[in-house]
Amino acid sequence: MPVFSSADDVYRVFNALFSELQSQNGDATRAVSKSKVVIRLNCTAPDCTITLNGRKNPPVATFGAEKLRADVQVEMATDVLHQIFLGEQSLKKAVAAKKVVVRGPVWKTFALGEIFSQGRELYPAVLKAMGLG
């Protein structure tokens, strides 16, 4: 059974996480802005889309359909995204196992490094605050 029962649950949690990242430590989000990259996470089970727009400063996260053209698209199950942020799944291993598929220039995803790194520290508390942890 998936961790998230709906796309709205995913959006609520990741909106809170992104807000925490911006307020507690701007380094993670500054890296996305410096890159000027737009990265779209297309997730399944439940189906949802998260777009990080690094062309804005500070970067903007959009939850749901977005017309903005992405430089890179990353596809995975929401459970895999959840496991990566909990530190239960290595991003590198998930890519190698094709649990995460990157479409577009992979080097542009390096801007997400700080988001994943710092997000792992904040994610359990965000889940707990949302009644999911």
C-alpha cells in the first residue's frame, strides 16, 4: 500500500518540506536558483507532479500540472521519493535500478543535491507534523 493516499497528501507534505528548506537554510534552494534549471518530478501511485523552477529567485515549487517547459524530467513512484527523503533508499542506487528515470541532461539534476541532502534532515519532522510519521 502506498505511503500517500492521494496527490493532495504528497503536495501537502512536499510543500511543507520545501517551505522549511527555504526558511531554515536557503543554501538548498539557492543552489536551484543558481542553476537556472527547471526540474519536474513526475511521480506515480498516486500520480502527482512537482516542478522546481530555478529560473526564479527564490525558486518556486509548483504542485500539479504546470505548462512551464522542464529542462529535466525525473520519474519515480512516490514511495521511492519518500524512501529517498527518509534515507532508506540511495538516489544513486535508485537510478541504477531504474526506480528513478531521468530524462534530459543528468548533470542539471546536480542542483537537487542540497535539496535532497538537507531535505533528509527535515523530512521526518515534516511527516510527523502532518500526522504521517
